[in-house]
Amino acid sequence: MPGDGIGPEVMTEVRKVIAWLAEHRDVHFDVSEDLVGGAAYDVHGVPLHDDTMAKAQAADAVLLGAVGGPKYDTLDFSLKPERGLLRLRKEMDLFANLRPAQCFDALADFSSLKRDVVAGLDIVIVRELTSGSYFGEPRGIFKEGNERVGINTHRYTESEIERAARAAFELARRRSNRVCSMEKANVMEAGVLWRDVVTEVHQADYADVELSHMYADNGAMQLVRAPKQFDVILTDNLFGDILSDCAAMLTGSLGMLPSASLGAPMENGRPKALYEPVHGSAPDIAGQGKANPTACVLSFAMALRYSFDLGAEATRIETAVEKVLADGVRTADLLQAEGDTAVSTTQMGDAIVAAL
Amino acid sequence: MPGDGIGPEVMTEVRKVIAWLAEHRDVHFDVSEDLVGGAAYDVHGVPLHDDTMAKAQAADAVLLGAVGGPKYDTLDFSLKPERGLLRLRKEMDLFANLRPAQCFDALADFSSLKRDVVAGLDIVIVRELTSGSYFGEPRGIFKEGNERVGINTHRYTESEIERAARAAFELARRRSNRVCSMEKANVMEAGVLWRDVVTEVHQADYADVELSHMYADNGAMQLVRAPKQFDVILTDNLFGDILSDCAAMLTGSLGMLPSASLGAPMENGRPKALYEPVHGSAPDIAGQGKANPTACVLSFAMALRYSFDLGAEATRIETAVEKVLADGVRTADLLQAEGDTAVSTTQMGDAIVAAL
Ligand SMILES: CC(C)[C@H](C(=O)O)[C@@H](O)C(=O)O
Ligand SMILES: CC(C)[C@H](C(=O)O)[C@@H](O)C(=O)O
């Protein structure tokens, strides 16, 4: 689902990687395309058509470009492009959003942070994605006396917290074995429950993993101060939205960062899954061939690893991307010095395929 | 109200500045001291005694050190030190929390961000402080079937948004005349109302101020990427908690940052007001004479400016602080190179008084 803005452009480059895998590695995918976000609204009058929803549910993995754009700003809340993405997340029950914030060596100088603060950074935020303030009821804009009131509900059940926590602990075991859980237990009861449940799950089944807790405001500070202190960060939907974007920006190269949103295993054993680049639809550069397709290509690599048990092929793609960077190939978002010249979206895609 | 952790230590240094003003500037304050947070709990069994609340209501200004500490982590939610501070904010109706994030020239290298990204940084976050997820009802941990549910309510009325917006626009007029309002209008109805009301207030009374809107996740990214693009940032209680801490850390010197929380004018024309350093209670260094008292001294300077119409005296203190920094006097939190030696909390306070 290419979606809006630069979505279609970056998705085109992923197609080249898929073609390369078929030709050179005998790995074949049955790919179909459909509309989401503003693109779906333009055709169907809704940001996600029921047929598209059904196709997503039946797929082994969904790869999404991006949604949203100023053209849709004045639409009614229920028709906004974002609702299409949120419906996918909710109905596919994709509760564990994995957002790696990784600093590529060749790009460490590109961060607004000092090189030694971010070089070698490799953390993952596990963001709960199907509950909390994004979905809690009651919600809406109501009339109260003679004024309006805007209401959203931050709401988490024990089992919702538990399954997100398990995803974080499992991930930590395959990494540096450390989880830091972030909430505002000092001011919100939902945070108190979050901390309790995470602690219980830890004690019951993951005592081997190192667990710490941090208030989310301090978490934002620590991410800016010394991000390498973390391994896996576990947090809720709304805090995760802010903190993962903050973490992503530390790396200085948003155009490089993939994400995976995973749910429960389907009958075939594969998890429900949606993969998408962390960058948005970037309407300001859409259609100009300036977008960096790498985040979308790396999102596809995550799909190979998490949905199709093709970890070796995923690594192959990641290595190709690193080689391209080391060779100095740069899209416009990665230019550093005046006089550096940028390659186009297409050229970047071609360079990755050539490196493969 | 010195409060907990390093609160009492930093407050002691403010006393010296108050004494200096009496002696050398013939400016006299009627100062009384009381307990808040864990310190109040230890004595009264509650984090804020009713008598203290009444004294705060009657005061022209409250200066607070910090609240909280691990000793109180297991206390029932309603008894936590933070509840004392939140009660003060709520009952004094301190809706406008002003948090400057200012990068002192002498300390620019101390940031984890590159010098050119933060040198000269001077932004203010106006955080709504009496509503939103911190106070909305229903709230609590409830039983639902056989599991617990944690609930908090993100709730804003039109008039709550309006008065915070006015505070931001008024402040912007005295600065660079630009306000950027942050919410998640793309996913939360409360954010839609927030954006609507801010836009209405702007059109009606502040069309001369430059207004922009940004999603809060993008706001976190932009703060890390290029914080100097902002002048005044307007946001709600919970986003403000995270974003202002993120902004504070950009400066690299949390021990330097003051804040003011302002309410409606009292009968004497002064606004209800509470001033506090942005840093917390820092239990790890409490009682060791390591704390930096500057943020608390600068919070007192803000009190002079906003509560007592003593802007010239406030500037005098701020200039003294800058001189002390330029002279290389550093508390432990501001040490950069190995071999640098730190002055104690007391010595820093004395240095500021000497510079005065
Ligand atoms: C596009 C938007 C709905 C989304 C969110 O708020 O979750 C985005 O910011 C993200 O983080 O994936
Ligand atoms: C101590 C705590 C209650 C407080 C808050 O969450 O508002 C603090 O983090 C702050 O930002 O002033």
C-alpha cells in the first residue's frame, strides 16, 4: 500500500528489490497493491476500503508507504488519511510496534547530536500500538453548557500491557537483554498499572532480562543526553509516538529508518504484520524524485526477517544499503556539505540493487 | 517550599540572594517556609497540608524546590510527593507554565547537540498546567471482568485552551512574535479542538502574531533537529511535560533552567504564581553539596519579574549568573573536561552573590 506523498515513489524502489530476489535468489512473492489514506479517499471516499481491509487481513505481510497530506487537512476527523492506517493497526491487532533507531556509521556526522553521543547507536522502541489514547472511549468533541469539550481516553487493560511487555522482553533476549519501560506512574494511574504489570510479567517469565523503569519525561531527556544507555525501550501508544520520533531524529537520518508492527500468529504461524518507514508522506518533496527509498527498502527487509523467516536475505539487503552509504551515494536528505550532489529516488534504488 | 532531595540545598542559596537584595537594594521580602512532597508526608502524612495550601493561596508568590524520591515510590498514589505539587498547581489554578529553554553561551559545548545547533537557543514552552491527562475524570485502576484496567482522561474545555493560548500569544508579543502550537489533531479529537480554539483566539485577538501548528511527534523531532526554528511553543499538560524536558536537555544544563507557573490575577493585581527549577529532586546527589542552585536562583529572578514588577532586579541576577559562568565557576553537573574541579552548592551561591 504505497499511500500518499512520497509513499508511491519509495515503494517503486522496493519493487526492484523484490524483482532482484526473484531473479537472483529464487525467492518469489505474490504482490498485490491497494490504496490507503488520502489516495483511498480520493477514489473511494474513505481512507481504507473494506475490501482493502480484507486483503490486508489475508496477506502474510503488509508493506505501507506513508499516509497524509495538507490536501486532506480540512476533512472530517473520521475521513482523515490517518484513520486508514489506524484502522489497519486496530483491526489487524498489531499491538507491538518495533522502531529501531540505529545510527549508520557513514551518517553519524549527519546527526544534530555530537558524533560520540550517537555513533554506534542501536536501540529499539517497542511501542504498544492498538490501545491507549489513540483508541480509548469515550472520545470526541462534546457540548457542555455553552462550550465545547475535547475528550480522549487513555485506557489500558492488564492483558494489553502484558502482551506488549512480552514482545519487548522477547526482543531484548535477542539483543543486549535490557528493557527500560517508560510511563508517568507518578501522575497517572494508567501508568501505575503499566508499571505493575510489566514488573509482574518480568518476575514471572523474564527475570533473566534486566528491567528498569523511567518516567517518560525523563526518558525524553535521557534519549537526548545519552541514548546509548538503552537497549529496548517499552512504552505505550502515545508516549511511543513522541519518544520514537525523538529517538529516530537522533540518528540524523529519518529516511533510513524502518519499522515493523506485529500482532498475534496467524494459522500459518506467521504473525499479522505491517511494515512501514518511520518517515511520513513528506508532501513538500512528493513527486520530485527527491525521497530516500532506503527506509522503505529496509522495512521490506524487516518483513523478510519477521514474516518470512528469511533473515539471511534481510541481512543481504541491509549489507547492500550499508555498502551504498559507504560508497557515498546520498539522496537529498543526506547531503552534508555544500557542493555534494544528491542522487534521485530511482538512482538510490538502482544503487541498492547494484550493491545486491 | 524547599521540598525533597536537593530542594532544601538549592533553596538555601536563594536565601542569600534575598538577603543581598535587602541589604544592597532595599528590596524586602516577607518569607515564610513550609513543607511539600515527601517532606510534608514525613511530618503530616500527606504531601501537602491544608494549612500549607492556604498559605500558598495567600502568598504573592511560591518558590518551590523539588518533590519526589525513591523513599516514597511504594506510597499509595494519592500520597505520592507529586500529588502535593499537583494540588498546588490545580488549586491555585496555575494554567500557564512558562519553561524557557535557553542555552548559555559559556555552556553551549556542554550540550549533547552540536554547538551550532544550540548556541544562542532561546525558546519558551508554554505548557497548560491544570487540565488534560493529569487531572481528567474518570481516572483510576478498575476491575473489568477478571482483569484490571488503568484509565486516565485527556480532557480540555474551550476556555481552558483559550486562556493557555492567550498566555502564549501575550508572551510571543514580548519576544519574537511567533507561536507554534503542538497537539495530535491527526489522531485525537481533543487535539482537533485544541487546534480550532487556538486558531480562533489567534484570528480574533492576535492576528499580528505568527502562528503555526505542528503534530507533537514532529515537534519532538524538530526540537532535536533544529530547535532554533521556534520562539514560543504552546502545548498541553502531558505533551508539555515531555517536550519541555526534551527542550531543556538540548541546552545541556538542566541545573540552569527556571520555570514559572502563572494563574489569574489576584486582588492586588499580581498573578497567582509558583516558581520552580526544571530539574527534579535528584535523590542520587541530595545532601552532598553537589547540586547546582542556579536554576532555583533564576526561578526567583522570574518571580521578581512576573510577580513583583522588579524586572531590573531580575536582570541584575541573570547578569550575575552569566558572569559567574563566564568566569568558569562550575558545579559538578557542568564539568566538561577531566581535571576540571567543581565548586559546591554553597560556593556557587556565594559566587552569584559576589557577582551581584
Ligand atoms: C500518521 C500517524 C497516524 C502516526 C501515529 O501517530 O501513530 C505516525 O505519527 C506514526 O508514528 O506512525
Ligand atoms: C514532578 C512531576 C509531577 C512533574 C510533572 O509531571 O508535571 C514534573 O515532571 C514537571 O514537569 O514539573
